[in-house]
Amino acid sequence: MAKIFAITTKDNPYDPFDQFEQWYNFDTVKGYNSAGYLARLARTSDALSPAENEQEIEAAIDEIIRLDFMDIYRKVTREVSDEEFEEWAPGEPA
């Protein structure tokens, strides 16, 4: 089993894992642009393993929450099988 992480806002009623399109639309309309914010902070790379990339994503989410002076963000976690993890975080080091 592995853990995957996502960021969301406290007012977003959609699940970023299961309802990504609705989650993304809500987030964008509200002007949060959480996916872009996370992408700017997460130091992911094709040279890293999926597990290492997920660690980078979690660290970036934690940093966003640490800097969140408006108290709008929260981290969501899901435990998935190893097979689901590979689908969620594809790619192997080159």
C-alpha cells in the first residue's frame, strides 16, 4: 500500500481524486489555481521515482499549508494499492 496526496481548499465540495474535473473547475472559478501553485512549488522530475515524486508533492503541499495565512488549504490523503500508485504517479527514473 502507498499514500497519495492532493491539495484542496476547505470550501471545495469536490474530491480531487475522484472528481478532479469538477474539483479543478471549482478551484479555478474561485481564483485559487491550487494545481498551478502546487506545480510551482513541487520539485518533481522524470529523474525521480514515483515514490520520490510523491514525497516532493507532499512536501510542497505542507509548505503551502504552512504559508497559508488565509487558512483556506488542506491536504487530503488516500491510501492506494501499489498498482493504483503506479497509475497515479507513472514514470520511472531514466
